[in-house]
Amino acid sequence: MTGRPPPKAGNNASDNAAGGDGKKVVSRPFKPGNRGRPKGSRHKTTLAIQSLLDGEGEALTRKAVELALAGDVTAVRLCLERTTPARKDAPVVFDLPAMDGAASAATAMGAILSSVASGGLTPGEASGLAGLVEAYRKALETTELETRLKALEEKRA
């Protein structure tokens, strides 16, 4: 028990009023047909700030670099974030067994799991590799099914 009183009936906007036929009336922020501000439009405060900053980008950038060079840690972080994008992926060094069939895909998955268990791969890296092995297995399966289907069609003809 949280100690809060139970909600009272009629607190929600949709519970406020009932029409003459007993249906609930839902209040809308805009009249029908008016969907509010058009897509891509800017708030007047945003527009005012942008007009103040127009043409000042170079001066502001120069000032940020000067502050960073003077030792301002926040300015250093800001400059580094803009000049060096965050690394999304890193190459994974891993000896993946050669894959030439479904059995080798299972062997590759076993190698990935044992590498995670020994600490050679992170679970995220292993997940990415497992996805590649699974895509390879599906391609093999599709190719095999296509071959079987063609053989069956040739037998019928």
C-alpha cells in the first residue's frame, strides 16, 4: 500500500463529460482538421537564437579552440567530440574456422562460444559474429533447398 488515496472517477480528460447519448467526449488540443504546427517549423525562441548566431560560427569556433588550448576541460571535450567521432565498431581479431557447409557453421558457433568463455571475445562481439555465421547458414540452407526443388521439378518433367 502506497498511502495514496484511490483515484476519483472523472479525473481523466476522457472521463470529463458524457454526451447526451452517454458516449464519452474526448477533449482535443486542436480543432478537427488542425493538426497544430506544420512539420519542420521552428519555435520562435529557436528562430531568435539562430538569427543571433548567424555569421558567428567561425568566431565561436575560434573561441572554443582558444579556451581548449588554454586548458578549459569543457572546451577540450567539446572540440574533441566535434573533431573525432565516437567509434561505433572495432575490428575483431578472431580465428574463425573455415566454413564450407552446415556442419562447419556449427563448429564456428562452438569456437565463438568457447572464445567468449575464455574471455577472448565480448558477448557483444560474439553476437555480431554469430549473426554472420547464422546468415551464412541460412544462405546454405536456401541454396540447398533450391537445388532440391530443381531436382524434384526435373523428375516431374
